[in-house]
Amino acid sequence: METFGEDPELVAKMVGIQVEAFQNGRELNSRSILTTAKHFPGSGPQMEGVDMAPIVASLEAYDLYHLKPFIAAIEAGTGSIMPYYSIPVAIDLMAALGSRPTLQDLLRQKLGFTGIITTDWGMIWGIQQSGSFIGGEISDDEAIVIGVEDARVDGIGGESIRLIDDMVRLVEAGLISEASINDSAYRILLAKFKMGIFDNPYVDPDYAEQIVGCPEHQALSLEAALKSMTLLKNDGLLPLKPSGSILVAGSRAADMDSLTGGWSSGQDGKTILDVIRERVGDAGTVFFEGENPEVAASLAQECDVAVVVIGEPAYMHSPPWGAQTLEITPVQQELLTAIHETGTPIVVVVMMGRPYILTWCAENTSAILVAYYPGTQGAVAVADVLFGDYSPRGMLPIQIPRNMEQVRAQKSDIPFDIADPLYDFGFGISYD
């Protein structure tokens, strides 16, 4: 959900392009959206895949893989970089957002970043989590001094306004230098001046209403979703015909948030179920069952094909069924098995925020379409592929494992280390 993939060269290229697109060039200007590249120095290789666990990358792995996207972001002129709560154990035993070796020695000195360093939500809490690694508890005052004076962060995310009083007190006590405050203020003000915020600080509500969700941008969203659709298997069942009877199964099929993923607000729009019903119209019949295997099996017996939508709902930090397995949930597996036992051919649509084990699907279904989190126009994109209005062109940005044994055998900080994946990086088929 929070990566462009496991190929550092491809990811670096995509990051650079995105930074330049948001910021309207390599220098901040009045038409820029200031970007923040995160989470430095690379939070993909966290211990056992658990969010906010220590980062276990080796120094060699940082140079070979994990720093490359940040180098690309810096070269593209990113206005800000955000370090994380996690401890980069090969660099320091302090959380990255409070680590001088990480932020000053590596980011500022070695990589040459001159922009804004802003912490994630809760700098004090993040630094205090490092206490057990450095031999004791860290007080609020100590955490502020570590972050502001030692690591020299410029912006602090999510702290109370009371932090201002604490900062003044610590400056007066000589624990934080005015020079540190001035350096940070300079970088933040410089970015605002470059963006023209002091010349024109107000949002134009009429312009915003014309732009946000405008037809041109919705069309671009659909184009991006279509190009990402990745077909992993097709035994000739796809494309579907709108005539006949179709069972749509799985609660993800009727859930808008499953299209947009985490870190997004509630969305209005059409679900996969909505769009399939529109496509079929009066030419056929569409049935729906969310999670009941018995009901789904009964309906499947009356249908020509079943479109089963699986995967996770929107989430932010930890996946809803934990980080210990990449298997399909028991509820979804029971649904698939029940439909399969009726003999009705199955198309699996995967709402994929991380690589799942799809071995059962590969062995027992007729088609597998990976939709990832395709956005507000994602349901239209899925239907366009299912009904043959668009031939899929997407390719996997990650390897798909065969089983959990392969997952457990992987190293946390090295890409492409599954010798015989179920589907390899770059795999994808089309109708052509």
C-alpha cells in the first residue's frame, strides 16, 4: 500500500517523476504542491514486516536499495523529507526522527539535502520508544532536545500547541540553541516565500470547486487505474459477456473504501457491484452475496459465472488481520471454496495492498485480476477489463509468494529473493 514496488531503480524513477509533477518542476514556485518523501531512511525493511518495528537493513542494503528513492527525490527537488519512528539499527539505536547520525550525518551531509525535515505524527512519543534500546526512559524534555537540538528537525508533526511553551523554556535553559530554531524557521519560511504564500495566502474557493473532482481529473484517474490492472490468469473465461447471470461475491465488491485504500477519507462513488450491475443492465441478471458461503453457493448454482472480490479493506498502519500471514482470510477462502464446489467458473478480483498468497486461486479458478487499490474510478476500470472494453497491460511491482514458507525464508532488506514465486515481478498478461 505504501510502496511503488521492490525494484529500487523503478521506484526511484517513479518517485522523481512524482516529485517534479507535484512541485511543478525541480524548484519550488507559486504553482508547487510541496512534497514530503517518507519514511527516511527507508522503512520497508522493518523487522518481520511489522510497521514501526526496527529497520533491519544493513549499511550495504541502504546503499544498494533503500536510499535510492530518496536520492531521486532530493535530485528532483523535494521540499521536505520525513523520518520515521523506527530505529535504523545499522545507523543508530535512536528512532530515525531523533537520530543525528541519520538526519544530519546521512541526510544532510552525505546526501546533501537542504530542504525541510519534518517528523511524523508524535515526535516525542517516537523518540521515547527508543528508550529501551539506549538504556532507560526518555522524558518529554529530553525527547524535545534530542529531536530539535541534536537531530535538528525543522517541523514537528502532531504535537500540542503547549510544545511552544516547552521550547521557549528549553531555549531559556540553554538546552536548545536559538541558532537551531532560526535555521529551521529559515528553511520553512524560504519554502513559503518560493511558493508565494506571503504574496497570495488565500485559497480561491471558486477555483478549488472547479478543479477538485473535475471531469478531466476523473478521466485521468480512470486512465491510471486501467493501466494498473494486472491480469495474472485467464483460462478463456474473460472477457465476460453482459448477458446471462453473474454472481458477484465478497464484501469488498460493495465497499467504496476498498477501492481507495488507507490514508483517504470517505469517498462517494460507484463500487464494483454498482458498475457490474450497470454493465449488465437488462441483458442479464446480477446476484450479490457478501460473506455467507452457503448463500453464495446456492446463488452460484443459478449463475453462469462468479466474480469474487477478495482482499483487505482500507487500513492505515497494521493490516486488519495482522502481519503474521499473507493468506486469504478464512471467510474469503470459505466463500471461494463453496462457489468452486458448485462447478461455477470463478473470476477472482484482488484488492491488493500487499502481496497475498494466491496459490489456491491459481489452481482452482479461471481468472485472476489484481486491481490493487485503484481509486475512485477503480470500479469502472475493473469492469472495463472484465467485459473486454480494455485489454489489461499492468505488471506486478512485487513477487507473489507460493506459501508462507517462502515468505518466512525471505530476507527483510533484499528484493527479488523468492527463487520460485507463484508470479514473478513484472508478470502480467493481456487479451491480445
